[in-house]
Amino acid sequence: MGPKILTVDDSKTIRMIVARAFKTFACEILEASDGVEGLAIVSREKPDIILLDYTMPVMDGFEMLNKLKANPESKNIPVVMLTAEAGRDNVLKIARLGVRDYLVKPFKEDLVVERVGRIIDLKAKNEAVAKVKRYDDPLHVLLVDDKPAILEQIRTGLSDTTWTLSGLTQAGQAVDFCTNQMPDVIVVSLSLPEGAGFMLFQMMRAAIKTKSIPIFGLSVKTGTEEQQRAQQMGFNGIITKPIDPEDLKNKVTRALSLDTSYRYFVSQDGVLLLKLPPNFNPLIANDITLNLRPKVTEGVDAGLDKLLMDMSRLTNADVNLVKLGINVTSLCQELGVRLTMIGSDAVRAECKNYEETKDWQFAGSYEEGLSLIAGKAS
């Protein structure tokens, strides 16, 4: 169910506002109308956080808080005090009580969510069952950079995807932008005036609605100081200028855990087919390797026991291809899956230059591969 949030307030309206504020989050809302009732619920339910009204009948917030702190089982439960007075003396008095934060009535729903989200981990109800996104799903990238040329570079680099790109020139605009439209990922220039990029990162991480959005810092390769600062602050990564579109797409893919397996793995004709693209390179080799065990295991679980590794679209073989082939061979042996390679004479000859490939069995075409692996099965 998620964390338990207890509201102790004699105002039914306040309790209703709090309950409504958290209705889209995976949490359990508990309510009490005074301190006595609140302590009973604390003893029974062990809430993760308490929103405690300062002024109540029967037992007020001050007395309840003292009893909470005196009990070893409840003394560490974080408390946010609710008060109708915003004066300096009252705020200082509340701070001395040892509470984690305070809210002045009346308050808006977004504010209570933000304050609570700073203390406990809040997750949307649909977050746990959210559909795994694929690389070819529509995604929204927000760029914050004051140089128009960078926007065009990234737009051109993403032109072969279904992703959309929005560009802003000022960090302050990004906060308002995310209020109306939530991006999937943010790329922000670290060279914005007066450290605005770093301040934007802090604001995004402090807000409950944006704290989980991957944020990348954009920097020239020689900007080592700003890159180190960004890494220390917790940026998801650094993208250097001049921008390498493939590096950008790869980092976004990793940050969002996008499914790319469909580009390489397909089940057909009773076998699991691993198709290597003609632009096979170290990044693609790494991508396939990350997907290899889950996809082969999934295939075995579905009843498949044969794998064809199709290299027919490649014109040459290099060490990255050999390393991938070794990984595939090892996994197939581990899981009891029959394996055959498909490749041209040139690729086959180059692979045979490596000692580790001497036992690889090749076919010249998909049809020959099917026949060969079926023969191995019989």
C-alpha cells in the first residue's frame, strides 16, 4: 500500500484536504481528531509520518508531540506541525519542539505533498504497474540552453526517433513548463548565467512531481569543473559538446530503462532470432548484451530451445562481434539452447581468426540456418 500518513486535526476540512492531496499516491491515509485518538492510532498503525495540528481540544499538538518523543517506539516518526499562526515567535517555538517541518493554514494540496515528499518517498499509484516504455515510444525531451544552435543540433540528432524536443532559453521557464507539461527527460546547460542550470536541478529535485525526472548536464568537453560539480550534485549524466546524437540517445535510453530488445530479438519459426543490424558497433553490442540474458531466458520459459544469431547484414567481423558471440555461446550452453550462426563467407572467415570461435557453426542463409539447427535438434 505504501507509507502511512496520519493527520491529527480537529478540523474535518483540513483532514479532507490532506486526504485529497494524496489520493493519486500509493499511500494509506489515517485520521484522528485530537491527540488522544492520534496516539492510539500511532500505537496501532505505526505511521511513517504525522501531520499534527498545534491547537486541538482534549489533547493539543504540543502535548501529543511530547508523548511521541518520550516513547522509544514513536520518537523517530517525523512530524510536520500544522499551525494557524505564521509569526516569527510561533515558528521558532515550533522549531524548538523538534518537528521536521511546519505548514501554515490554510495551505494548498500541492504544498502539503511537496513538504511530505521531502521526508518520505512518495510514488504515484500507477508507477508500480506503469507500462515499460520502448525506445520507439513517443518521448518528450526538454532542453534548457540559451544557444539556438544547440537546439537545432539536438533536433537534427533526434530526427530519426519518435521523440519530441522542446527548447527553453532560461532556467526559470522550465519550472512553469513542467507545471503544465511533464517531460520524460531534461537536458540543461551547465554554462547558463549565474549557475542557473545548477539551481534548476536543485528545484527539480526538491519538488515531488519532478524529483524523479532524469536530468543531464550539457557541457563543453573542457568544462571539467562544472562537470564535476554536476556529478557531485547527482545529475544523471553529462552530455558533451559537440553533441554526439547516439551518445545522447543511449544515455536517455539507459536513464529511462527503455526497452530496445525488439530491435534485435524476435521469435519466429520456432526459434529465437538474434538479428544484428548493419551498423553494428560497440554501443549496439553493449545494448544487445544487456538484453541477452532476459530475452533468452524469456524464450526458454516460453518453450523455445533454439537460437539463430544472424550476422548476414554485417560485412566484417571485429572484436566486439566476437565478444558478443562468446557471450551468446556461453549463455546458450548454460541454458541448454541449441545455437547456430548465420553469416557471409567473409564474416565467417574473419571470425575463424579468433581461437574462441573455432567451434561456432555457421550457415549461409536463414533457411540454411533453420535446417541446420533443426538437424542438430534431431
